[in-house]
Amino acid sequence: MCQKKFRKRFSAILSFLFISYAMQNAYGSGFGIFTQSASSLGQGAAVVAHTDSPSTIFFNPALMNKLDGTQVELGTTLLFPRREFNSASSGNTFDTQDDVFFPSTFYITHKISEKVSAGLGVFNPFGLGNDWGDTWEGKYLATNSEMATYNINPTISCQIFPGVSLAAGVDILILDATLENKINLSGIAGVPPGTIPDAGQKFKGDGTGIGFNVGVAADLSKDIALGVAYRSEIKVDPTGSVTFDIPNGVPGPIRSLLQNSGARTQITLPQQVYAGLSYRGIDPVTLEVGMRWEGWSSFQQLKVDLDNGNSSTQTRNWKDTFTFNLGAQYMLNDMVTLRGGYLYGQNPVPDSTFEPAIPDSDTHLFCVGTGLNLKKLSLDLAYAYQLQQDRIKNNGISDPFGSAANGKYSTDIHLLAASLKYKF
């Protein structure tokens, strides 16, 4: 086969793989990162209208006025995901590799005066991690994928009327991704499968973006409070490099094509609206119901430009999503608080563009937690079980040589969170 035909086949598969990568970066949340503190996780993230934690910088910074003095909070969550694929073509079952992820947070708030408070948050608003291994049916679509975002969020809140506060902040977002897959060299060469061993491909890239967030908190009565917050969309221009692991025995004409390359694209992380209504009329219980809207419909298509001059565009047709949650906390005494919550979240990926790189589905999150108050020092702990509804892939999305990995995808996740807070 001539070199020109080799190049045509290779360009097609490289363009496809980068589009798969960029889609992962675009979604980012995958199963969603609700773990901005152990206190909030224990209440199913229903903490937009009330707070006892500096993590309110993430959920609704207007509530910073409720926090006295200077407060610092450090936290992390251990995530234990399990994803399973049952092939429609072979009936075989494949699991992702055992792995642990630990999104972490840092928050600090300071009450400048009776009406003005300021704060700084550093947290992971979006993230994804999947390791399917190198031998599963969809290895040409994705093997190992990790993506993290880091948000640096300074913010300020001001009480404009008694019981009413407004807040605004800046989001400085850093995105980092490492993504791997196999390349079907037999397919590129046009020879029977397995004639030429597969190559490995690894993409590493990063990018930055700027956005903003605002919030409002209002005490509607002695026992009822309303909170609403907004985070803007953030445009990120990821750039990166791709490297190849070429096995022995690969013919020279194909080997010459597997040169390090680069890729560029633009990702828009969605705008978000949070709202909550809390009730304190059953002392010592605090209840809250809430919702979150995310504007994923902005992701209709994606264009990827490669350093070799090729570019490719693929339609995605994602949709906006809603999340609904409720939470409760009960102050057992001055030292111990008990918490519980539930969250239901929609996913943005339609059946027509569902794929193993983002095996997302509607989510149920069941949460319990506790808080231990030792005057200036507080410790919060939480456990959550995330069950995602099974998802069937039965569409035409495949690599250029027909590997579709159609079948059933199942996911569940165990979460363990801990946060340590200190009041100065």
C-alpha cells in the first residue's frame, strides 16, 4: 500500500481519537463532583440557602456573611468508582481497573465588617477518571483517561439590606488531562486484524480559562431562607502533545507516520445556576431542598485542529440538565451534628452520541454524615453511594475501523469525605 494511502488512513484515526479526547475534557464532570466539603456531601449538596462551612464559597458565596471571624477549611474525598461493560456482540464483561481519586479543597473566609466578608476557594469543579485497561473491546476508543480542573476563586460578599447579601467572584480555571488508547495499525495498513501489533497513544494537554460567579442570600422570615448562585461558562483552549509507543515489527512506512504531534481545540465548560430553600422551624433541625441547572446545550459540535494541518468536526448535540436534591442536619448537642441527603442528577449525553469515553447516565446519590464541633476546631465526615442508571450503547459511534463497543454500561461509586475547619 502506498505511503499516501497510509497517511490518509492515519489522519482519519488520529482526528477521531482527538475528538474523543476533547469530548471528555468538555464534559469533565463525568459522574459530577459534588464533594466540595464533607459537610455539604453529608447533606446531598443542599447547602445553597444555609451554611456552617467556608465551602459556601462554592455553593453560594453570599452566605459568607453568616460566618464569623476568620475560618479555614481543608478537605478531601476518596472516590472508589466501578464501571462495567457487557458486550452486545460477544457477551463478555469488562471492568475498569481499581483506582482511587481524591478531589481536594481549600477555603478561607474573613469577616471584614458586620456587612462585608471576603473569601478564597481552591477546588475541583469538574473531573473524570476511567481506566478500562489495554485489552477490552473498546481499546481503540479509550483505555485510560484522567482529567482534572482546578479553580482558584476569590470572592467578596456584602450585606445590602438586613437579611439580604450579594456576592461576586472570579473563577481562574486550570485544566489538565492525560488520555491513552490503542491504535489499530492493522486497520491503517489494510491487512487482517492482528497482523500488525497495536501501537499505544498518549495525549497530555492543559489549558486555562477565566469566568465569574455571583450569589444572593435572603432571609425570607425567621425560619425560611432563599439562596441563588450563578457560575458563568468558562472557555478553555487546551493544547497538548501526543506520543506513541510503537512495538517491534511495525513496517517502516507506518512507523514513519507515528511521529509526535500536537492538537488544539476549544472547550466551553457550562454555565450553572444553583438555588435552594431552607427551613429552620423544627429546632434543632435544618432542612433544605434545592436544584442545579447546567447549560450543556452549548456543546453542539467540536472542531479539533492537528499540527499536521488536518482538522475534524463532530456533532455532539448535548442537552441542558437539572439536578434536584434535599438535605437535613440535626444538632444532637453542642458537639455533634448528624446529616443526611439525597441527590438526583440528569446527564447531558443523548443516546446518539453516547460512548465509553464518557459512560455517563442519570445519577442517584445517597448521603450520610456527621460533624464534631470542638469549639475552634471542627471535623466533618461523610459517606455517599452514587448509583448511575445502566446505559445501553447501540449507535454508530466507532473508531474508523468499526470498533463500536456497543452494549450495557453500569457504574457505581463509593465516596468517603473528611473536612477539617478552624476558627480564628
